[in-house]
Amino acid sequence: DMGREALLGWTQRIRHMDGHIVEVTNNSPTRPFQKIMVAGEGMPLRADPASFGDLYITVEVHFPPQLAEAQRGAIAEAFPEGPRRVEL
């Protein structure tokens, strides 16, 4: 479930351009359009083609279009209402 993964963490295997598999893990809540850097998995460096730059991944988070009443209750219980935000 993607909503659950966005809150609790996830691991995703990605096939790189050269065919090898890169495993990306995020163990904290994921924000929509969060950028994750994977060191050494980017493009070859011009000055040293045997070395590689970093790969940057932009994460897209999908939330369910609607929630069942039980799901709403579970979320409300897990995240109690805090103080109201001050008007900006």
C-alpha cells in the first residue's frame, strides 16, 4: 500500500540505464516530490570515466482518492489534532 509506504518507509529496485539493479530505500516519511540521492550511481564523470556521479531520484507519492471510515479513524487516532496553525 503506497500510503502506508509513504509514512513508514519503503525499498524499491530500479533498473539502471546500463541494466544493473539499484536498490533505493527510504526509512522515514516520504514527502511528495522528495529528492533522494544515490551516491556513485549517476553518469560517468567526464574527467574520469571510471568514476560516477550521483543519481538523483524524485519520488512521486500517490494518496488514495478516498478513505473508509475505519481508515479515517485509525489515522485520526495515530495523529491526534495539534494546536491550530496561525493564519499566514
